[in-house]
Amino acid sequence: MPVELQVNYGDEQVLVQRVARSGNANKVLIKVQPDGRVLAKAPVSASDAEVIAAVKKRLRWIFAQLRQFREQAEHVIPRNYVSGESHLYLGRRHLLKVFVSPDDKAQVKMLRGRLEVTVREKSSEKVKALLAQWYKIRAQEVFHRRLSVLLPQLLWVSAPPRLRLQIMQTQWGSCSAQGAITLNPLLVKAPRECIDYVIIHECCHLAEHNHSERFYRLMEDAMPGWEAVKDRLDQSAGFIFS
């Protein structure tokens, strides 16, 4: 259960959720989520005072991240799932066209830069559900294909890991202690290199479950310049999760 800590920065206050880091990691890892939550992943042995001290050292960076996510949110238009909207797929925007036809099969087709959704009755909720299912099917195909392409360069992976899909509000992926990788199907909205980054990131956790020096060496070997790709993905999070 996360513990909430309060950190003062001038006249402003930052609420930080402290969560436990697994394994033998001895550093406090700070993360700012697209929804504005600030997480401090800390060893169980660290005191709250030590966690707060670690957060204070990165307050300027934390506020820069929060400001960036807020600016993104201002430009995110709430989805109504009606014709004329644009929806992302593999980093490209596709115009949504909704057809209402009581006699036709409810389905989604991607044609010439458009996402064409057919529903039997006018309902934005049905359009939303159909698109969600379409994204999930596409994600399953794309993620498995990209994993098979990437595996030859991931020399520490002896066998293809088991892939699962799960909608997550603040995460792109995770790797279990048993070696199963879970990916967020919404990631299929991102460019291919961003998908590759998340897959490689989680595959690095197959060898090193913590964000250790070895973990980052594996990342750099498998994807030189991965930090720029991560930044691109983080910057587009508001649009992908909308």
C-alpha cells in the first residue's frame, strides 16, 4: 500500500507516493506519471526522511515534468467517438468515420488513413468499445511481430517470453518475477520505435529486475540512444491515454 509523503518547495507542496522497490536496490527511484502522480520507489530499509531528501534533490526536474504533462493535457481534446475525430495508430493520426447501418456487421476497418467503424445503432459507447477491441487485436499482432524481430539482438533472452495484454492507466509495460511480460495495448498507438523501446525495456528486466547499472548497460547495447525514444513516448502519453 503506497504511503503518501508531503514535500515543500517554496510556496508549493508536492504529494509523493512512496512505494517499495523489490530486490536489492538501494537507491530511491523518482517517477512522474502522466496523470500528475509523483512516485518514489524506495528500499524498505530507507526512512521517510531519506526518501524526502531524495525527492528534494530532484524537485526542479519533478516540476519540469509536471509542467510538461499539464501543457500536454491542455491540448488533449476529450474523445466523443464521432466522425471527424483523429485517432492514433503506430504514431500516425487516422480520421474516424462512423457508419450507422442496422443491417451490417459491427466492425472496424482501416482504409487509406481512415478508421471506419460500422455500428448498428448510433452510440458513442459502442464505437468506443469496437475501437478498443480493434486496438487490442492489432496490439497482439504488432507486439508479437516486433518481439520476434528484436529477439536476435537480445542475447540474454534464451526463449521468447510470454506476452500478455492489460490496460494500465500509468504504465506501458511490466515484467513479472516469473518472466511474463505484460504490455499496455494502448501502446500500439505509439510509433514503432517507441513500442520497440518498451519491449526491450521489459526484456532487460528478464535479466535484471531492478534498474541497476547492468540494466542500463543492456538497454544501451540493445537500443543506443533509447533515452530520446523514451522522452518521445512520455511526451505523447497524454494523447495516447486520452
